[in-house]
Amino acid sequence: MPDWKKLVRERLSVLNLPPSAKNEVIAELAAHLEEIHEKVRQACVTDAAAVELTLQEIDNWSVLARNIRRAKSEGESMNYRTKSLLWPFAAVTWLGASLSVMVLQRTDRLYPNLILFYLPWLATLPLACAAAAYLAQRADPTNDRIKRLWLSVTVTWLGAMLSLMVVDRADHPSLVLRRPIPVTFSLPWLATLILVGAAGAYLAQRADAPRKTRLVVATSPALLLGIVMLLLLPWRVTVDGYPWAFTFFALDVENCVVVPGLALLLGASPFLRQRSANSSLLPEDDANASMGPTALLG
Amino acid sequence: MTKRIRPQITRGSAELAILALLADQSLYGFEIAKQIGERTNGALTFTLASLYPLLYEMEKRGSVEGRWQRNHAGRDRRYYRLTPAGRKQLAPLRQEWRAFFHALDVLAGVSHA
């Protein structure tokens, strides 16, 4: 007779509950599996085959662990969203804005009127995204959003930053928009952003992220940059003064958010067509939690 | 006047099955799944993965309560029984499902009888 408690404990190691509650869950599930095993054993030749068949009762132990944890925790739905999405997102923007201010205060404007002026920001924000992934991981190791959202966003950011650093070191064809303040776009950079957007959306799709998450991941460099710029606006007003701060802000939004965002979106578009089974930012087991007639009959 | 069916009624289907079963007797998880399968000739089934999160949630809401007891084979099992609150939920839930099937019957000729 296998040690079912041991087998369940190994598989539910990620179950984040107080020890007494966790032990009780493990004992209960082990007892259930023990009964199934006894029934299966009568029909199986070997005990190993019976154990294997019994363990097939649970498709995904991580999902089970998450569902149990949420079922047993008070107000877990709100906490889960807060811990895995809102709190990391707040960390990204706060850390990104703080680091950007620190870096910008020590950096001359080396590239006036060029998009490369934002290189320090691009260098610091991946760090903030990695922090978000860490926070989401700490909140719940089984969290779907780690791969679907935060790690994909971090990779997208790193890709955008690295491409900019590479492009910055070479002569390259540029697109110059002549307006009251001329703006130069590096064409190779915009081209690599298409690839970066595609990579981000692909990674999110591979993690079975829903379409809107893929969209957020792919355009995250532009979106986060826009949010950070908005947060830094008061600081810029004190530095550049009114109304220049707002004029520069509008130009920056266009140059650093809209145009790169369009390039990222273009790259992501092939990976946005396919509809995911999971249509919300919430993890897939939220849908499974609603066990209606279909689930019962299924 | 027909009682309006709340949107969460689909979620209540699984709860109804458990509440109705526990109204007659205390059962542990394996027995709950087994009896639901047997009584419906396998039409309704609960896996371990779908049963326990729901049982724990119902326990958290106070509809059922679990207690470790020895079963007939002398093994410790966690038996669930209806609480007074759970018993109160059962009648309105049954009523909602009757209304649900009646509505389906009117629309699609699906009779529950």
C-alpha cells in the first residue's frame, strides 16, 4: 500500500496554508485517493499501475492547490488579485518612476530631441518588472500571472532595451519628423520593436494567456513608459516649468508611447488573433470554480 | 409570479447536489462523490479536484461542517454534515432549480419530471 499522505504532500508542496490546515487537507485527500486506489487495485494487475491510475484523478496539482487555498482563505479573491496583479503593478510604476528620477538627475540630456534620451528609463524599468514578477511569485508560487504576464513583460522590456542599446551604437537610417521640434526615430529600432512585440505576445500565448493579456504584454514597454511619464509629470513641471513641461510631455507621449506602441502592436498582431480558452485576466481555475450543470455533466 | 432565477444558479447546481445528499446523512468526500455517481447512474460525476475546493468553500460559508470520525472500516475520515444554515439554503435552492427547469421546459421542451 503506497504512502498516500507522502504522495499528496509532495504534490501539494505549493499549497500555502497554515501547517495544521495543510495537514488536514493532505490527510483528507490522501484518504480519498486511498479509497480510489483500493477500487482500482481490484481491476489492475500491478500496484504500480493502480497508483498511476489513481493519481490521474487530479490533472493539475497546482490548480488544485490554488483552488483549495482560495476556498479556505477569507476574502481570497480580492487578496489574490491584489497580490498577483495590483501590488506588483504598483511596484513596477513606483520603482520605475523612482529609479528614473534618480537616473535622470545624474544624467545630462545627451540626446536632445532624440528618442534615445529615454535610455535610462528603458534601462531601469525591466528591473521594476522583474521585481513585479518576484512579488507575484512570492504571493503565490502557483500564480498563472507570473508566466502569462510578469515574466513575459520583463522579457519584452529587456528586448526593447537591448535593441535600443544595440541600435544606439551604430549609424542607422532614421525617420525624422519635422515639426516645431524635430523628432528622429531610429528605423532599425522600430523594426526590432516589431520583433519584440511579437516575442512578448508569443511568450504570453505560450503560457495560455488570454488575448487582452497578450496585448498588454506586447505593448507593455510603451504602456509602462506612458504611466511612468505621467507620474513624473509633476517633477518635470518643477524642472522645465509651465507650459513647457506639458508641451514636452505631449511630444514624449507621441514619440515614446504612441509610435513605439504601434510598432510593438504590429509585431504582436499575429499572436492576438487566436482566442484563448481563458477570457479574463483571472487565472483559468476561476472558471473551473463555477461548477454548474455543465461541469457536473461534463 | 415566477421567481427570477439568479445568475449564480449554475454554480448552485453542484452545491445543490451536495446539500441534498447531506440532508439525509453525514458523508465523507469519497462517499459524496460515489453516491452522486451511483444515484445518477454516472450522469453526474465529481472528481477529487472539483469536490474538495467546493466542500471547503461551503464549509467556509457555514453551509456544511466537517469532522473527523472513524468509518465502518475503522479508518479516520472527515465526515460532512449540513449545518442549520445549510439546511435553510436547501429549500430555496431547490425552488430555484425547479424554476430553472420550468423555464427550460417552456423554452425548449426540456422537462425535469
